[in-house]
Amino acid sequence: MRDMKGAYQEHTTVLVDMVSCFKHEKEGVERRMKLMALLRDVPGLSVDDRMKAGLNIIRNNSLIDMVFQLQLRKLLPFLKKLI
């Protein structure tokens, strides 16, 4: 019984870790989708500019945080610097 309990606890720990990884990945995907939706709504950017800015931002989580914190009027100048 003790062996079974230990094995069960180990498997449970592995499953919890896996669920946590999937949750983290899902949150990352949702965040990137939100970023692309935001970029789509920024006036003054071409489709090509949106893609370039998006790719540059997605490479760095700190930039994603920064984009979501910027006021809308400061977003376009920031994005232009990334392009």
C-alpha cells in the first residue's frame, strides 16, 4: 500500500506540473492573440508594419507588458521605433 501511495503521489505531482505547463502556454497564446488584436486596431500602421512590430514584440515578454501599459496616443510612436 505504501508503494502504491508513493507512486500515486509521484504521478499526481507530474500531472499537476503538466497541467500547469498547459495553462501557462494557453495564457501565453491568449496574450499574443490580444496583442495582435490591439495592433490591428492601431491607426496609421500598414499590415506589414503590424507584422513587423508584432514579431519584434512577441520575442520579448517585457515588450508585451510595455505595450499593454502604454496609453493609446503613445503606442504608435513606440511601434514605429520597433519597425
